[in-house]
Amino acid sequence: MFMTAVTRTPRAFEDAARNLLDSSRGAAQALKAEFRDSLLARGHQQQQLAAQARDIRQKNGNNQLLVRASLEFSNYCRQQCSFCGMTRRNSELQRFRLKPAEIRQIIDQVADMGITQLHLVAGEDWQPGKFLEKPIQYATDLGMETTLAIGQRSSGEYRRWREAGASRYILKVETTSEEAFNRARTGTKLFRRVSHLLYLRSLGFKIGSGVICGLPGQSVDDLVADLLFFKMLQPDMVSVSRFLPNGQSRYAANPEGDQDTTLNFVSLLRINLDRPDLRIPSGTTLGHRQLDGLLHGANLVSFHATPAQVASLYSADMIHTREMKMMSDIRRLSEKSGLILPEMFLRSRP
Ligand code: SF4
């Protein structure tokens, strides 16, 4: 029925990816020591770090709270990542796949709410990518910007989706430690995943990536290396999730990632990446500290548009209820963080 795909990019992109990873590992020791101290900052030192990140965001004119409608349309996956509950080894998980007409209906609903950012998310589903073209075109015609986070796919599929109107693509590396990566992921290699990011950028996509803070086997120095990697890659979006053990994954028995280290990572991204319009989400893995994510330099939150009857079936970590579903929650975060929401959201229904 399906294979664990090894999707390749042209050789030049693989070479460039290897060079990028090598260069980031060879960064100056002084910078590594500075990042290490900042990741471990607590108390007053941590507050100063967060304030510096907010200042930079403000100076860049980045004072809006961006809202994306996050729609998880399929939990089928051909991979077996060790941290994920949707691994194909999980035979207990009930699988779902929304139809294009259902996706279009949800796009209509979120467009009516004034949301212009559509975030289409899925496992590494093996169904042919052609089926996504119509929903992407539909969203584009409504004036929405579409981001895809649907795994490592073929170069032909990337091109089709770009031509259909998708403008952003997210491929998280999760870690730039080869050892931790190889334990956590299947069906790819670290350099190959990075080569896909470079290839996507060459097609005109704005690219996003991300890491998991607290991934089993990861050290603070690995997180430092991740930061140095992003500083060299200069993606348009970066996320840092906190590791939460999913009970149906291989990493079920491992401890949660540290919240403060995760927040400090957010601040360091904001301070060190030279992109005024850098998007950093404050995600649900921060739990009740999503506001802190914004106070540490993030500028993006998700409105969860996945239908309630399937939302609990989409879970890479152990979250089964979303912290934030309502516009009223987003408005509250805007008020408390000082980040401004577009006028339309202020008027829209809860
Ligand atoms: S992390 Fe993504 S690719 Fe890996 S098993 Fe989960 S859904 Fe599949």
C-alpha cells in the first residue's frame, strides 16, 4: 500500500545542506557559550532576555499578533517518528482524512471570521498531492495565504502546490544533532531534510522549520547548535515545541521538556535572526504559558479550525484538548501581550 519514501532533491541542494550544517557546527566558541548561558537563564536574567526580544520585535515594527487558522486534514502517516503518536506503528489510532469539499467548507468559515492565514497540516500522508491543489487554489482566490506543513514530499508535488498558490512551507528538523535526529525520525536523513528546505526556498516558498526542546537524548549544547543553524539558515518562520511524551509513541516514558528553556529559545530566535518579519508561534505545548511565549518574542498564535470530531485524533505529543480554540482566547492574549489584532478580529464572534 505504501512505502517509507526517500524523497530526493537535486544533488546541489544536498551539498548545500551539508555545508550549512557543517558551518553552523563550526561557529565561534564565545557565541556558543553566550547562547548556552541564555538558554539556562532564570529569574532576573531571563526577564532581561525576554525584554530584549520584545524590544527587537517592536523596533522591527512587528507589533501585530498574527493569527493562523490551523486545519489538520489527515492523520495518516507513512513514517514512524519516535516522539509522535501518529506513527504508522500506532494501530490503535483511528485514522481520518478530510475530503477537499470539507476543507473548502472550513476555509469559508475561517475566511468569514477575517482570518487570512491558512495553515494546512497533516502527517506524511501518501495520498497523491494532486487532491490538495483545489483547496489551495480556493483559499488563494479568497485572498488567503496558505502555509503547508505536510512533511517531506516529492519535488513535483512541491511545484504543483506552489503553482496552486501555496506560499509557505514548514519542515521541522526537530533537532540538528545527527544522533538524536536518527533516533527520532525515519525515512530521511538530517541533511536531506535540510536540502528540502533549501529546495522549497528555490521554488519561491517562504520556509519554516522548528525544533523540539527536551527531545530525549538532546543536550543544551544541541539546542545551542540548533540556534546557530537557524542563524545561518535564516528561515521566515521558526517554532520551538516543548517535548511532551505521547503515550502511544516510543518516547512515552521520557520526561517533559523544560518550559523556561523553551521560552528562552524563543527569545534567542527573535534576538539573533536578522528577519524583521520573522514569524515565531507561541504554541500549545507551552500549555498555560502561551502568553509567556508572546512575552518572550513570539508573534503568532493558532485558531484551531480542525473539526471537533477528529481534533483529538491529531496529536504528535500528548495534547488531546487544545488550549485555545476561541477568538475570545486570542483577544485575551492580544490584550495581555500588547500585540495588536487586526480590527476585524476585534469585532468577530467568540
Ligand atoms: S512527526 Fe510527522 S512524519 Fe513523523 S510520524 Fe508524526 S506525523 Fe508522521
